Amino acid sequence: MSDTEITTPSLPEQAAAAAPAPVRFADFGLSPAILRALNEQGYEHPTPIQAQAIPVLLRGRDVMGAAQTGTGKTASFALPIIQMLLPHASASTSPARHPVRALILAPTRELAVQVAENVKAYCKHTPLRATEVFGGMDMKPQTVILKAGVEIVIATPGRLLDHVEQKNISLGQVQMLVMDEADRMLDMGFLPDLQRIINLLPKKRQNLMFSATFSPEIKKLANTFLSDPVTIEVARANKTADTVTQVVYKIAENQKHALIAHLLRQRELKQVIVFSNTKLGASRLARELEREGMKAVAIHGDRSQQERMAALDAFKKNEIDILVATDVAARGLDISDLPCVINYDLPYNAEDYVHRIGRTGRAGASGDAISLYSDKDERLLADIEKLIKQTIKRVEPEGFNPAPTFADERGERRPRRSEDLGRGPAGRAPDRAPRSLGGGGAPRREKVDPWFLKPYEPSKAAAPAPAAPAAASSITKAKPKLAFLLGGAPKGGSL
């Protein structure tokens, strides 16, 4: 027997030995300038999507990534882009030394702004430049930045093509293309613009596609420009975060406003996003909540870019408690510690439900997703549950007593007076009882004039035949008199 003693470790020791050490950003070989920026933001360990995507992207492979909203998709492609562009970084002020080398496409202005903020934070200690371009505002400030030279451009497709037509930007040296939330871009009708942009890019480039959901249409688009992509999924497609508690309340359409106000007061909720399907509905709900004494504001497509950005800034600074939004704000909002999301209307597209409730429960934090629905929304709710493969818990509102006179601003048809179950004004019984068609007393008869009960008798004396010419002659005689009154009597004529 040898002097080396072999011992079997205990189960806890085996588990500790089997558990891999947590991965750090420094393990990816990132530049010290990038690591410094990450440390300043308190980031040391990557999220699952970042841990899987960053090494693959650094090897130059095309990637098709699916991850839940709020899991760090932006950093998973932004950090490799910055790392691979560092050899081309230049401190020169010449625009020629700063061509566009990375293009990131986003469906909405809000998402473009959010991605740009993250990219600028990650490359703040490098000579690389980044900017965002989107519609809804003057092109001149964007043109000045683009013509000064910028390596990383985050853009919405429409405004990017506007700058291309104005020759404010050249895409001939793009090395990396990123489509973020590509499914949303297809939903918004950007497919023709995406194809035009792809045709403007060099054939040899690295392509990345990231989204929370991947529909068959998205996979079809990916096959047209991705080359042997690596598919990365850190969660089942269309799956909602486990940290989000989902409930639904069944309520009549004309009582939704009152229930929203009741839930906000009862739970003392702050920093809440309420989603509406229509711009008009969002504005009305925001006004109703303001009448209830709450700090609410609506953002939607009819608001100018400045108004929308001001509302978002006020919401992030806790100056506004409730943000009522359409799906234009469903993507790109990254607000820390968002405790609750409310669906005032269930979305028409079930995939939008995943994105809406993805605003809460981000990065492992807990959150609540509350949805309201009525009888007409049964099909929408069934589509959502089918997509997420989960039955959402039905609950009854506690302590909710809706006012019977609450205004119905949803356009619901009011019953006609004839449909009012025989009730008169102010709920009183009608003055006269309905007539009986059966027994129980003879029906009341109205008095009838006897003249109407006489049989028809033809006239005995017919009108004489010469009467018609006589009448005609009288009319003829009347003509001169009329002409005289009008000043047209002939000279010498007698009346």
C-alpha cells in the first residue's frame, strides 16, 4: 500500500468541485479600456447570452441569438464589435480616418437611443465614435456628426436611407451588421428598407441578428444574409421570465379605467408602465389618471420626439409615476427597478406580450405583469397562453366597487330606449302598461269618427266637359295681368 491516501470527497465537496468558476468579462480577452468601462458600471460577470455570444462573435462567426428581453443582448454584440474595431481606432480628427465600420439597425427611436447609450458607455475610453440616427427630428445635427466621421452607427432603417440619399453617410466599409429586434422591424413593414440597406453593404462582412422572439418569417430573412450562423438560445423561444408574476383580471370595458386606478392605489405602485393598443386610448387613460390625482403621462407615435424623450427622462427621474404607452415604447426601454407592467389592452400580436412584460423582472429581478381583458379579448388571451405555453392565473379584484356612472370612453354601444326593458327615464316604470294580446281584459279602443266607417260611394254627377276650356281661358286672361305687373304689358293693350 502506498503512502498516498485516496479519499472520497463528501457530496458537498463534490458539488463544489463540479461547479465551474463564474465567468468574468476579463476571461474573454477584452481590451483594458473596455474592462475599465464595465467596471465603472459595476459589471464583472456576463449574463448567459453574453457568456455564449461574445466568444463566438470574437471568432468572426455570424450569430442568430434569441434571449429574453432584459438579459443583456446589447452588450453581447456591442462588446465584441468594439473589441474588433479597436485596431482601426484613430485619434485623428480627419473624417476619412473614421468611416462607418459597424451598423446596428433598430426598429424604434427609443431602442436606437437605448442601444447608443450603452455603446457609448462601453467605448468611452477608446478613440471610437458612435452615434444614433432616427426620424422625428431635424436631420441637420445628425448630418454634422456623420460627416465628421463615426465608426459605429445605430439607426432606424427609414432615417438611415434618408441620409444615404442625401450622401451624408457611406456604407461601403461596413464590416459588421447587427439587426436588433428584427421581428419587430418586419412587423412594422421595414422589410423593403432592410433589403435596400443590405444591398448597399459590402458582400464580405459579419452579420448578427438578435431578438427575443424568432418567427418563421425571421428565419426566412436570416437565411438571405446570414452565412452559416451559430444559433444561440439561452431560453426557450417566446418564453417569459420566471421572475415575473403574471395575472389577469376579467373586467368590463367601461370599468377598466376605474380598475387601473384602484390597483395603483391599492398596491401603492410607482414607476409603472401601462400599455394601450391605441394612441387615443393611451391619451385618454393618462388624462383619467391625472384626474384621479396621479402623475401620469402618455407617449405614442403622435407625440414629437422631444415630447417623448422628455416624458421618458421624467419617468426615469421619478418625476412621473405612470407611463402610459403604445407598443412604440415596448422595445428599448431599459429602466432599472421597474416593479410592474400593466396591459390595459391585450396586444393583438401575442409576441408583443412577451416584449411588454419583459420591461419588468430584468436581470434576475422580480416583477409583476398585470393584464385586463373582457369578453371580446378571450381569443387574444388564448393566443398569448398558446405562445408562452403557460396558463396565466385569473384573479378577482379585491375591494373594487366600480361607480355605475363611470364614463364609457371606449366607444361601447349604449342600449336603445326600446331595449331598456320597458323602463322609463330615470329608471321609472313607463306611464302606460303594454297592451295585452291575450286574456285578462278587453283592450282599450280609441274613439273613431263615424265618417271613416261609411262605405265608398262614387260621385253621381260628373264634371261638365266645357269646364276645362273655361279654366284654361281664365288662365290665359290672367297672363296679361301678370305681365303688366312685371312691366311687360304690350303698348296699347287693355286689361
